[in-house]
Amino acid sequence: MKKIIPLVVVAAFTLQACGGSSSKSNTLVPENKSVEVHHIQPDDVAAYVEKFKLQQAQLQLQFDGEQSAISFVDDSFEERLLYVKYDRGLAKIGFDMDKEEPVNTLELLEGDTSDLQNFEVSRILQGVDIEVTEDDDNYIYSGSVVDSQTQDTYNVRLVFNEALLGGGNSTLVVNGNQASLFGSLGTQTYIQIQDMINNENVDTLVFADIDGSVNDAINMHTGRLIRAAGLTTLMPTGGQAYSGGVDLFAAGVRRIYQSGGKLGVHSWCCSQGKPANELGVSHPAHGAQLTYFREMLGDEKGPEFYFFTINAAPFSSVHVMTAEELNRYTLITE
């Protein structure tokens, strides 16, 4: 999950939000350790990824006679908006994450998106009479946008689906036997890691700058790819990984932490309208992540670490782990 703006993946899209779960008790869930729980069954992962690729190919923005692919950037619960990148800049799409339904607003902000931290708007085009329809898995926004300066009007049509929200925007940069991971984790990350394992001679995954996961369902399977490939995970000095990024760090066969790196945890949101730290310790919503952390950290430390994460900070905040905590829960192997 994002460390600043809380990201909850829409339940209508059958995904679960980032990071952890539990009550404020330190008591562990007394469940049968032989029972595995998964949001996506391991045998279904390949089909899930193929469906994602088909849906991703349908994501598009048509404007001023041009068609552009779109990719997820961020979202805001309060403003009921999704922020996506397209060829000319950013689009602000109306979407109510709480009600899990589209809002008939659309705005285009033209500008250079190569450095989003310093994004400057060169032209604003405000949506007019935007209509939202559904076609199979797609939401289709159509209508007009008006240039705020010239008052010129253009037709616009935008298509998005689950692939936008659950794909993430991660990038993976390979340099020799190391690969550095950046961005928000999702199905795209699974594909990137799988391709890297199959095609590159990489043995170390560097956690350069990860703000979290927008799709924990697939993120846990990305962790299983990392573990199965025998990769080392490295948190370098100056690096940072939050929420779902910490889940992936835990997947390393060797886990190396350098002083000055940041590993941040918090509760996830939500199940039945409640964040994880407000659920009872025996709530079934904990099952998939308990299964995952038992695999990565063992039957004892795995559940202990999971419940620590969700009680360390609320959903809207983050707790950066201390060196003592990293060692206590065996996040560091050397």
C-alpha cells in the first residue's frame, strides 16, 4: 500500500488491499497450520496473468484524434479519483473506491510525465457531460473535454478495467547480476519478475523505492517466484519499501539489510469495512497472509511478524521498522 495516500483495491475487482491484518491483541490465530489459504489458487495464477494481459491491452484513452495507452499512477479516496498516465500527461478519472463504482467525471492535465514529482500542467481540459457505461469487464467514460484557456471542445473516450487498478506501475532495472525494483507492486510486477527469472542471470533483487502493493492477491505469488528462484533480497542504504514491498523482501532466501534503508509496515484495509487491526485474531481474512508468512519466515516467526505489521501502525500511516525489530522477526539473515 502507499505510504502516504491509502490505496484500497476495489472489492468489485476481486482484489484485496495491501499489507496485513489483526486485532490489537498479540495472540496468534489458533488455526490448523496444514490448511493453506490463497486469494488466487496457485494453479490459477497463470490464467489470472493471461486475463490481465488481455484486459491491459484494452486500457486506452482516445482524444483529439489520437489513441494512447494508459497506466496507473495513484488514487485518492477523499477526492474519489484515479490518476493515470497517458501520452500527453495525466488523466483524473472519477471513481468512488468506498462504493466501488465509477463517478462521471474526467479531466486531462497535459504536461511532461517523465518526472511526476515535479509535474507541471501546460493545459487543462475539463470533462463535460461525461457518461459512464459498462461493457463486459470495462468501464467506458465518454463525452467531451473543454480547453480551459481557448474553450475549444474535443471528443474523449477512456476505457479502464481491473488491469488498471491491479497492475501497479513498477519498473525493474537489470544491472549485471542485480535488478532494482521501483514503484507500486501489482500483476505487472509478477510478469516482470517472472520474465527476469526466465531470461536474466540475476541473483539479487534490490528494493530501491517501493511504495507498496495495489494487489496483494498476486503480490504473494510474486514473493513465491522470488523464493522458488533462490533470489537474495537487498534493502540498500537509501532504499525504501513499504507494506507489500516488505512482503516481497521477506521472500528472499538471503535477506540483506544495509543501515539507512527503510522497511515500513502497517495495517491493511479492509474486510467488511474494517481495517485489519480491527478484526478479531481468528478472522478468516487473515488466512492468505498467514499462509504466506509461514512459508517465508516459518511457522513461528511468520504469524508473529504478520500480526506485528498490522498492529505497528494504522492503515493510513506507516511504521518504519527498527534494526531490533528486523532481527527479532528474522527479516535479516545476515
